Amino acid sequence: MRAVLVLALGFHYTYLILALKNNSSSVIIVGAGPAGIAAATKLLSNGFHNILILEAEPRIGGRINSVKFFDAYVDLGARWCHGQVNNIVYDMVKDMNLLGRNEFSKKLYHSSRKFVDQKFVDDFFKIVEDIYEGHDDKKINYTNLGEYCEEEYIKIVNEKFGNDPTKHELALSMVHFFEFYVLGGEGSFSWHDIAAVADYQECEGEKLQNWYGKGYKTFLDVLMKKYPNPKKQLPVDDKILLNKDVSKIQWNQSAMNKSVKLWCSDGSTYEADSVIFTPSVGVLKERAEEIFTPRLPQIKLDAIRNIGFGAVMKVYMHFPHIWWGNLTGFNLLWSEEDSKAAVQEFLEGPNWKGRSWISYMSHVLEADQNPHVLVAWFTGPLIPAIEILPNEVLINGIYFSLEKFLGHIYRVTKPDSIIPSKWYTNPHFRGTYSFQTPEAHRTSAESILAQPLNNYDNSPILMFAGEATNPTHYGTVQGAVETGYREANRILKIPFCYPIPIK
């Protein structure tokens, strides 16, 4: 009799698994960025087709946003593949001849137009890289990265240039530039908000790998198997609804009501057995209290509050003539005196603590495969205000700065067209990428945010993905993809049948 019962239960289990493969269960993915698309591709690849992706934007990609601008695509969001070892993005494309290599320019110009010796600049960047990327044993006694960087930098500068008053003074004046360099990598508004010792794990190998002017969107095509053979593509596009801004998720469960219900701002509603929520932690910071019913557990709300999230801004600029010669990029060093004077010299736009917004443009790089295009990087606390400036003001301010620094060497012209990124003011993002604050490091906030909320039967019902839920690769596309796969695998492991007690 027991053998018959076991056989019957085994058949019943197999039947339910086959039913699952034939879409008896449903999943809604909120967000069609790299985490959401990764989750969808993992599910589809494993025969799970009953999925729907709700995307708030009129496009897919999330913080990957490749836009055609003159001769090539430019990336308003993620631009580089960072590293080659333990990098899921690199592993997926390494044999496809899709990645090129960028060099970070170490040419530096001063706002006073005085010549800065290249040997001195190289020494400066060596000091900066050693401090910023140095071992954690020196950082462990500091709370935040800014405190550590400032103290260590001043100590090294005093030792290296103390006997040369001119170089010593110049090096000390470069602390602000050092901070801008760090903020470009971290995405914070201040380096005092960043944990001195963090859990991020660098991927070894080349850090600035570009996409040959095809844009990071190329990776999304690889992820969805549209590239290299479109005939093998997964039906991800068929699962996506655009312009669906999710305004409410009712996830409270009981034995009588097992589905999750979602409302969108256009009035449409959807139901599913499980939800994978992938929007940025910037969105969660602003809307977590209002989106979820019932309210998220306090430990998760605390994690959302503790994870850092700021913004950087890029402005792609097209020039009718290549006035910069063979430069591949340059760095702009504002003196304290000149940055304060700029408030009076250039009256358009905001300022912060006596510094004009134009002095927060510290790096200008060439665009990939786009000979007439440069990209200016802005960092720091004024990003929210800079993003709302009219294009005309941006053009005037950038031209003023370039002329101030380079007008005695080059015949600088105004850009005739620009595309600025606007991640912070976009309500579907509210910033660029996460960083680890001291409190997030202390509490392992990223891991807490990654934990699912379970159904009455202890199966995951509301899951969280996205780069900010990755404890070691936050702030990156590879980190986002890893989390999408993680949550899809969680779905695939859910036991959808339970043993029935035999009396």
C-alpha cells in the first residue's frame, strides 16, 4: 500500500512541476532594466513563460540608456564594463569582439592657465589611486572615506612636496579635485557619506571597457539572445508593457488570497503569484512608504534609508570642428580663488557654498567612435540643480569653462548640440547608482534589502533585485544582472506542491 501511495504522490509532484512549466504560476517583474531583463531571461530559459514585465519608462534598459548621437551611440547611463574576472557581463561577451578599451586621460589644466608639469600630475594621480584603492587596513580606523582620504592625502603631500613650496601649495589645492574623482566612481554627493571600509569587490582586469560606439544596449541584446543570432532570441519583448508606473503593490497574503495585486498610475491593475521588484533604491527611498501594502518591515525600511544613493551627470557635446587636436580628454583644476570668482563672472545657474556650478565639471572625455563628441562629467551636491538648467545655460557654462582653461591654447568653440543625462530628477530613478554608507556597511543593508518577503506558507512572494541589493557588486550592471538571476533562481526553486499527510 505504501508503495502505491509513494508512486501516486511522485506522479502528482511530477504533474505539478509540468504544470508549472506550462504556466500554472505567474510572476510580475517590476522594471525592465538589467536586473529585470536578467530575471526574465533566466525564467524563460528554464521554461517558465508566465511572466509579465511592467516598465515605467517608454523604453527598456533602466539605467542603461544608449542614444544615437551623430556618428555613434552614447551612453547616458552605464558606459563601461568594469573588470574581466568574476564579471558576468564580461563573461557573456568576451568572445564576441564587442569591447574596446578607454584610457582615463591624465592631462590636467589649471583655471589660472598656468602650466602644470605632467610629472607632477602623474605623481598626483598615483597618490590618489594609491589612497582611494588602497588596502582597508589603513581605513579601518575611519568612519567615512572623505575623512580618510583628506588626512592620508595631506600627510603624503606634506612628505613628498614639503620642501617645494610651489608644488606643495598646488598639491594641497587639489583636494577638491580628488573628491570629484572619487565621486565620479561612487555616485555620492559627498565623500563624507561613503564608508571608509566597504564590502565592494573589484573585478580584476581592465576597468574601462567600452562598446565601440554601439552602446551598452548591445549587452542587453546579448542578454536577451538577440545577438549574435536573432533567430535564437528569447521572447522577452513580448512580455514587456511600457509606460506602466507601478503605484501600489498589495502583497499581504493569506490561505484564502494568495495573489499579489499591482496598481499602475494609469489605472490598470495586474495580479500574480509572485513579484520581483527591481526599480532603483532612489525610487524606494522616495516611495517605499506609499507603494507597499502592508507597510514593509521596519528592518527593510531602515536598509533602504541606510544605502547610499546620489547622482553624477554627463553632458555629451557635439562640436562642428575638432578644436582639441589629438587630446583624448582632459581634467580641469579650479583654484579656490577662481571657483569663487566664477560666481560673479558667470551669473547663470546655481552655486553652492560660494562655488559656481561650472566648477563642478572636473573631467572631459572623448566619446567612443564619435570624433566630434566630448562628454563632460559633473559631480557633487549641485547635480539636482544642474540637471534642471536649460540646455542654453549648460552650453554657455561649459563654453565659459573650456575657454577659461584652454582658450590660450586652442580655438575653443561652443557645442552646437548637447544631450545631458537627468537621472536624479527622473522620478523613475532618482539618481544613478548606489554606494555603501558607513551605516549600510555596519548593518549589511544591501543583504537585508535582498531578502524576500514570504507568503503564509513561507514561500517568497515579494522579492527585490537591482544593483543596490548586491552586497559585493553594487553600483554596477554586472551586480544588477547577478541579482536578477538570483531572484529568478529563487522562483524556480519554489516547491509548488506540498506532501499531503496520510492518516
